[in-house]
Amino acid sequence: MDATRQRASRGPTRIGGHTARKRFGQHFLTDTGVIAEIVAAVDPRPGQPLVEIGPGLGALTWPMLDRAGRLTVVELDRDLAARWRSREPERVRVIESDALAFDVASLGSGLRIFGNLPYNISSPLLFHLMDAAAHVQDQHFMLQKEVVARMVAAPACADYGRMSVMLQWRYRMWNILDVGPDSFSPPPRVDSAVVRMLPRPEHALLGLDPARLKALTAAAFAQRRKLLRHALEPWLQAQGYGGAFDLQRRAEEVSVQDYVSLALELPAISRQEPPAT
């Protein structure tokens, strides 16, 4: 039996007096070397509006506090939220909330957001945070490695998809660190990576309504293995699009800029969005 299975067979993992909860996707970062690398990458400074999503037991929170002095944490687990309120009431502002429902933009502007995100909600959370991107300076997140690969993927590869297009339109992104399962307790069954995300300035977005790009990419990638003349052309016709667009390609062969240009040419925002795949 390998080490991971041995740990799994012992039942719930307790660390720092807290039992990791599966329903919250809790895997606590414990590798001090990895922690130091992430903190160095974020490089927090006093006075900056730092926001951590899911502080957990404080693997990142404490060293960030040492450098910055104060920060805000968003924590869903009521036991952990109570722990932070009792331990650091002067330096840590605690928001007990589901990050998927919380309006991050309400915290102000120039936000520097970071966290070891629960892998079971990472994709919807990334899309949710897009709504607040104009209020954000940068984001640094620990995610499942294959999710980060999809985020930064170039066209014409298997990882390139709807997430790639939507996020690359809104952010510049880099995979800055790969992290193995043994850096966590309990260890996840996947490799992880840290991504840096810098929101693009408003002028670079070309005034595009994200709902328009969202509907377009949903239609294009609904049948990603087929040529766009099968998957996308009927949808374009339904939108009243009469322009010229090369439909003899598959969805994964179209660049972000080409999708953006097409979305800007559409006569109206789609009222009905095809299901995501």
C-alpha cells in the first residue's frame, strides 16, 4: 500500500486541532519551502489591500501578515472563521462567506487576492472573480495543475478550451510554480500549480461585453471535435450574423483574438446560451 493510501485509510486528517473537511475540499499546505516561494512571488507590502480566499490554518496567512501587517480573509468553514476572529481581531478582517457568493468588488480597488483554492469549486470561482477584475491588481492561486494548464494553454492543443479563451481575454497569466501532493495534508490525489493572474486594462478589453464572449465560446466548444461549420455556424445564423468567419476550423484552433473579434461583430448578445461542456 503506498503512502497516500495509508494516510487515507486512517480516516479524517486532523492538523492544528482541526479536522479537514471533504465537503470544503480542504487540503492544507504544509511545505515550508513552497510557502516561502508563494509569499515571495506575491511580495506583499504594508498598506496593500490583501485578500485571502480560504485561509485555512494560516500556512500563507501568517507569513503574509508578517510582511503586510493586515489582511482580509474570506472563509466558509465557520470553525476556522471563528478561530481567525479570536486569534487576530486587530490584524485580520474575517468575512465568513462562500467565496462563490461574495462580492469581492465590495472590498475596494487595487485588491491583491491570493489563496489555496478548493479544487472542487476552482473553475466557477475563477469565472465569478472575473466580475471583480476591474478592482483587482493581481491574483495568485494554488489550483489543480491541469486547471492551470487549461488557463494558460495556447490554441491548437488539447488543454485549450472555453476557460482558456475567457480568462486570457480578461487576464495575463503564468504558471509560476508546480507543487506535488506531498506538500499538503491530507495530500490531494492530483498535482497542483500556482498561477499568477494580472487583469488586463479596460482599454485592452475593447468594450466587449463578457456575456457575448461567454455565449459565443459556449456554442463553439459545445462540439469541440467537429468543425465550426457544424458546431458554431447554426448558432451564428440564429444571432443574425452575416459576416465572414473561417468555419473550416475546430474550436481549439481559433485564437483568443479571433474569438474576441467575432464577438465584437455580433449584432446582439445571445438571449439563450448553449450549455457549457
